Amino acid sequence: MNAAALFNVSGLATVVTGGASGLGLAYTSVMAQNGARVTIMDANAKALDEVVERFRSVGQDVRGEVVDVTDRMALDRSFDATARHYGRLDVVFANAGIGGGPGFLKLDGERNPDRALENIPGDLWDRVIAVDLTSVFATLQAAARHMKGHGGRIIVTTSISAIRTETLVAAPYVAAKAGAAQLVRQAALELARYNITVNAIAPGPFVTNISGGRLKDPAVRAPFERFSPIRRVGEPDDIKGLALFLASPAAELITGAQIVIDGGVTLGMAD
């Protein structure tokens, strides 16, 4: 099998939640550029319109659905409309997510009293769990309903926070991503008999709009860069190859996996 066939995603009916910016936009881009038919589901109507128009202007098959992934009924309606439009669903990226803000340490290593465990607002916990965990469950449900009978690929964006403790990242985010990672394994086990694979991409620090785009600030980014053996954080383009791989025939036998893409951060500091 040649490389073009191995990574062929042409014509695949694809959904990307949270696809109008950041990592979701990277997923959308690599799939559309390689011939997939992509529906972006995003709550930001303005950004969604701009992104869809940009892809369409270069002849790529991209459409948008304005939806808040925490609204289960609206999410189901968007999936139903998308499946009707394409006649099927082949690939779903469950990517929509938010940050939890800073952790219990400040960038200088001092304790952050506002982010002490007992001071984390309950509404922050509820919101992060709703977006980063419960919406993943709802997306998996919607995807499974439309993929049973012909198979498909579900790819969930988790985080290295799912597999380690954090000092600069808030507890609600760590808990939500760990829950999503275990949900990926559980769903992979159940859905395997239907030829539906379920895998996770676990990014380390990436420069996106999450948590107000704080990693766009060089001062905030600096400690994350020091923790990375390759001395930089990720950019959205860095994740495109992994996304294409998991959506393609090359990953046919892979399910229940969580693939880390972090520049070596989880290995520890080198020098």
C-alpha cells in the first residue's frame, strides 16, 4: 500500500466540534485539505462563518453548525442534520473544550491562594466538567448512533493533564480530561464490535485561545517552554499529522489509545 492510499481521507464525512479555532481548526484544515467533507460545530457564530467562508473560497467542502456542545438536544439536532446532509458520518473529532485557568502555583513558583483547592468556585468546576467531559460523552453518543451499521472513527482531544498531576493548571481541567481519557477506553471497548474505533489525542501545552489565549503571552509561555525538552510549546499545525493518521486507514487497528503529543514534556526536564 502506498502512502497516498494509507492516509487517504478523501470523501469522508467528518465532524469537528470546537472546530473554528485552535486545535479544532487544525483538524478541520488537515481533513478538508485532503479531500474530506467537514462540518464544523462551534458556538462562536461569527468565527464559524469566517472560517467556513475561508475554506469554501479555496474550493474545500466545509460547512458549519452553530451549536453549544453542552446543549444535548441542540447537539443531537446538529449531528442529525449533518448525517442527513452527507448520508452518513465517518469521522468525528470530539474536540470542543475550555481551560480551567491557572493552577495552585503561580508562574514564579509561589502559591496562588485564589486557586487553592478550597477556593476554586463551584461554578467553574461545573462549567469545565460540562464542556470538557459531559459534552464528550454526548458527542460519543451522537457519533455512535450514526456510525453503527457501517463503522467509523472517533477522536477525542484529551490532554497530558489526563495522565499526570499539574501545578500550573487548575484541578477541574485535570479531572475532566482524566475522565475523558477513561471514557475513550470504555467507549472503544464497547464499540469495537461495530467497527468504530475510539482514540484520544493528548496534547501538551499548545498556543491556542484556550484559557483566554494565555500561552500567546511570552511571559506566560516561558515556564512551559522550560519544561519542554525541545524548548518550545506546540502550535496547531504540529497536531495535523497525528489527526490525519488517526482518521485514516493507517490507524485501522488502533483503538482505545491515547497518543501524547507534547514535545517530551511528560518525560521530564532534560537540561
